[in-house]
Amino acid sequence: MLAYVRGVPEGQEMVSLPRAAILRELEGVADTSEAEPTADYTLVEFAALFQRSPVTVRQWCARGEVPGAYKLQNLDWRIPRASVSRYRELQQLGKQRVSVAHLLRR
């Protein structure tokens, strides 16, 4: 395939390659299309997971309510993927505490 591409005239932007040649070149290369993403969530992505606005999540992060949240280059909030399950656990604990407090007030 490299020889084919080298034969393309300089300045030609688009090249058509036979499907079989591409598949031969990719033989043995790991398919990562189904792999789980490893990058941390952005504020917007995390907000979508919890059906909240990014402004709300920004406030949670600033107050330290989202475990592991950090600022990337001191600008944008990032949330590690592992923090999602921990945050859900904390939410459940909070709901249980509210329920118990409500029962005690009766």
C-alpha cells in the first residue's frame, strides 16, 4: 500500500485505495472501536449523565461534591469515569439521610 501511495502525484489530496489492500494492511491491528473510553468526562458530559445543567455540575465540582473532579490546566473541570459510580453512591446516601431526618421530625 505504501508503494501505491508513494506513486500518487504530489499535491493530490484524495487517494482511493482498494478495500482489500486496506484490510491486508490492518491485519493484526487491535480493533479499539468497541473499547471503553478512558478519557475523563467533561463537565457537559457529566451533566448529561445526571440530567443537570453544566452550571449546576460546575457548582458541585467547586464545592467538592463530585469525588475526583479537577480542573484541567486550571480552566475546565474534568471528572474521572470512576467517579460516576462513587457520586451515585453518595447521592443514594444523601437521599437515605434526608428520609431518616424526615421520619425523625414526625
